[in-house]
Amino acid sequence: MVVESKLVNPDKQIDCTGLFCPVPVLKAREAMTQMAAGQTLAMLSDDPGSEADMRSWTRSTGHRLVDVSRSGCVYRFVVRKSG
């Protein structure tokens, strides 16, 4: 579900292409620990299971999945850190 514009300029971006479950979510979690509430993280992943993993992770943590897009086999997730 797209909640905000895809034009969100993330505060941080990580590239998890070539990594498979659960590494992309673990890297996103690690990046979020270094961010302030309200900041956004963009994560790139080519793992086919990453969409389901990111949706589940954001639901369980309370972070907001702002955008999910795909270009070819690479997904781009934008997550806003909860307070």
C-alpha cells in the first residue's frame, strides 16, 4: 500500500541486492537503530521474499512502510521509523 508519494527523499539508503532472507530485514533493522524517529530509510533488495518480509517486519515493529516499488527484479522499500 502506497501511503505517501514515491518522491520521498530518504534520510538513509542501504543496498541489500544479492542478499537473501533474513539478511535484508536484519540490515534494515540495524540501519533503523542508528536513525531518529520520523526519519526514512530506503532499502533495495532483489530477494523475491523481501516484500512479504518487509511488510511483516514493519507491522511487528510499528515502523511505517511508506512505499514499495519495483524496477525489474529490484524492490525499493521506504520505511519511516516509528517514535
